[in-house]
Amino acid sequence: MNKLVETVCGLLAASALFAIMVLTFFDVGGRKILSNSIPGSLELTELLMVVVIFAALPLVSLRGEHVVFDSLDSYLSPAVRQIQRALMQAVCAAVLLGLGWLMWQTGGQFLETGETTAQLKILKAPFMYGMAVLCMVAGLIHLGLVFRPSAAQEAGEGVTL
């Protein structure tokens, strides 16, 4: 399952990032050479950035690469650090699953009202649904990590975050 998440989310994020790069190249080139930019390029870039950010979220969660504040960890026992780690994984899971649910509801509202982007009239609902699914995937990853020992414990080291 980890490999599937890594492959799908990695391809999605990489494709969107590549599309941003190509779009920016042609938009800037068009402005400099032809004095004419691509219509709606800002909207497209914004939508593609949404894809990059939310596709990368499950990858960051899966690899444990979130920003961590660990200045006080050296003062805590390994047992307390394990409890702290499990608690934080549970909080992250709850927040991401709740956020995913709210985004799914918003996607439904956008679909009902036909909400589109201002210039290119691209439907926003599919992006909201995608954001919701990717948030929920990240939440499920964190939920699974609640009951798993940290990588440091599996390697026989102390728990460090």
C-alpha cells in the first residue's frame, strides 16, 4: 500500500510541478518575445499548486518529514516520547480526516452551485474533491502510525523526533 501511495502521489505531484514549469516557461517567453502572456496562466498555476501541495501531503506523512520541534525531547524518557509520538499522530489523523471531510462537503456545495474559476471557468469541485481525498489519505497514514513504533525504535535506537 505504501508503494501505491508513493507512486500515485509522486506522479501526481511531479506531473503538476512539471506542468507549472512548462506553463511558466511559455508564459514568460510569450511576454518577453511576443508581448503577450497566456490567458489564465495565474489561475492554472494556482490550481496546479493545489495539486502539488495536496499530492505531496501523504508523501510527507508517510515518510515522517513534517516539521518537528524536539528541543525538549532529550529531557523525556523513551516511554513518554513514545506516548507523545502516538498522541501527535492521533491528533494529526483527526485534524486531517476532519479537514478532508469538510473539503468533501465544500466540493459538494461547489458542484451544486457550479462554482468555477474567475477567468477560465474551470470547475472547482474536482479540485476540492481531490484535496479532500488526499487529506483523508494523509489522515489514514497518521492513524496507522499511531500504533507503529517509530523508525528509531525499530532500529534499536532511542526515540528522537
